[in-house]
Amino acid sequence: MELDEGPWLVVGLGNPGPRYAGNRHNVGAMVVAEMAAAAGVRLAAAKQARAVSAETRLGTFPGGRPGPRVVLATPLDYMNVSGGPVSALARYHRIEPDHVVVLHDELDIDFAAVRLKKGGGEGGHNGLRSITRSLGTKDYFRVRLGIGRPPGRMEVADFVLKDFSSTERKELPFLLGDGADAVERLLLTGLEAAQQVHHSPR
């Protein structure tokens, strides 16, 4: 793979405010917060969009060159209108949709598993639907963070808007770490190489 200096827009989805901070629906935003902390940058209010963002470089290319330029961001609007802030950030930083990476919760993947893809359907995810509508294309990257299905007859909306269980919280740091690793591998080595690592049984 040729070195891609970026810039890339890496967006973690969630709902704003402390009420939602620990919800399953906010796991994408949790990963981006972890990535910012690891990079030593602070997510701050963006003037060009209703979002918090920070610019950094991510990882190291083979041979030791600094990794690509990245804008880390989390919208400050609710999940179902995430597209507005994402498209505003992309326009401001002159980032095309094929350099946008969205991290989001995924019901159809077992808890703590991570999967990557580009394009495809939104699977009923309102955040993705809003982003697709605002960008005008489905051809952006997604890092899908498994939260599993709700138990018994619990409604999906109730499940995603609840905090992780005490058992899940013990495993949550591994999910956040794997999500961050998946983004870094995607940007440094490409989609197929990243899928080979994260889609393989461990």
C-alpha cells in the first residue's frame, strides 16, 4: 500500500452530554476519546461544526515515517442528526468521503468484537443513515463495535440507551483498544489488511 498522508476524518458516534456518556450507543465516541488521550491531544469545540475535534498524526508508517494526518471528532448533536457535523467537518478540512472513518455501535456483532467495512447498508443505524444522507454517499469507512443483541424481549432502543453491564464494563477497555487499533491499521495498511487481523478468530 502507498503511504497515504491524509488527512482523514475519524468520527466517533454517540449522544451528547453526561446522561448518555456511558451508554452502549456511545461506544464510538468512547473510542475516539481514548484515541485523543493516547495521542496527547484534547478534543475541543470546533468552530466550523457542532462537534469537538482535534488534529494529530496516527501511528507510524513502515520505515518509521509519522502516520497520516487525522482529525478526530465527536458530534455534539444527537445521533440521528450526526450527518450535519460530519459533513461540515469534512468540507472545512477538505476531506472526501473515502477518507472518512465512522466508529459506531453494532447490534449484529457479538459484544467486544470489531469489524471493518466500506460502504454498504446502515443496518437501521440512525447515525449512519444521517451521515450517508449528508455526505451524499455510502462509500465511507465504518469501524463496527460489537455490542450484541438485547436480552429477552428488551427493546433495541432501550438496550442501546443503557450503560454497559458490570460484566461488560470489565471487557470494555479491550473493545475500546481494539477499536482504536482497527482505525490505526486501516489508515496505515488498508482495509483488507486490517480486516484480516480483526475478522480472524482470536
